[in-house]
Amino acid sequence: MSEFVEVRHEEWIAAALARVCAQFADLQHHIERNVHPKLRFRPLPPAADGTPRFAQEVRLLGIRQRDVFERRIGADGRILDRAVEGFNRGGSLQFDFAQEVRDGRDGTRVEITVRLPLPPVPGRLLRPLLAWQLRREVRRAALQDKHDLETRGYPAVAAGLRLAA
């Protein structure tokens, strides 16, 4: 049985819930606007059951990792990306959204949970280092989405939402 490292991060974004959910789910927007310069995404044909799929490449601990994810989007906007192939097979990224007012401003609280499998033998030794780098990268990615939504602007809500990967 695999062991996992799990990292959670919360970010508040000064944008409406529907806009934040749509932007996080819009893979094509992330590709076209290069929202996350350290990540590479590529849409793939859907799974046999129609589930959207995409490939993601990232470098963690100096190792280039390529994974294939299947994406599920709940009626409440929750996004669950499960790694079905690749270095992090069995891992997941989950994005939960809630409308929240802070300092008198409407916005959205985003909770991000990343769960990645540890390598079999040196995994326990790498856990603290991997958790540290994951926290850093998840925080960086969340701030990039925040910047995209608050500063650059995400236009898709008015244009008909591209929710699937």
C-alpha cells in the first residue's frame, strides 16, 4: 500500500464564486494565458466514460514529472483531478470553493488539497522535503490564479463558461 504526502492551502480571491470556479476549471484559458509558467498542460481525448482528461508536466525535487489526470467537476464547482497515469498515479488535486466576505468585500475562499504518493523506499525520508516544496508550489500556483482573476481578469463567465478540461 502506498504512502502519501498531503498538503493543503487556502487562498481568498476577490472575485465572485462562479467566476473563480469557472477560471479554475478552464484548462484552455490556463494554457492560452500561461497562468502557471512552471506547469505544462495538454488536453487529451476523454476517457471511455466521457470524463475529461489532460496531461500535466511539472518539475518537483528536480525531477520532471508527467501525469495524466481525469477531471470531475461537481455541481457545486468542486474540482477533483485524479492522476491515472504517470509518476504520481493515485495522487489527486482537489479544489473546493465557498463564497466569503472579507473586510467588507465579496470574494471566494479556495481550498486546495494536493495528495501525492511517496516513492517506496526513500519516500519516508523525502516526505518533509516534498511537503515543503509542494506547499511552496501550491501557494505559488494559487497566487497566480488570484492574480489572473483579480488583476488580469477572467472573461469567460460572461462568454458562456468553458467548465470542462
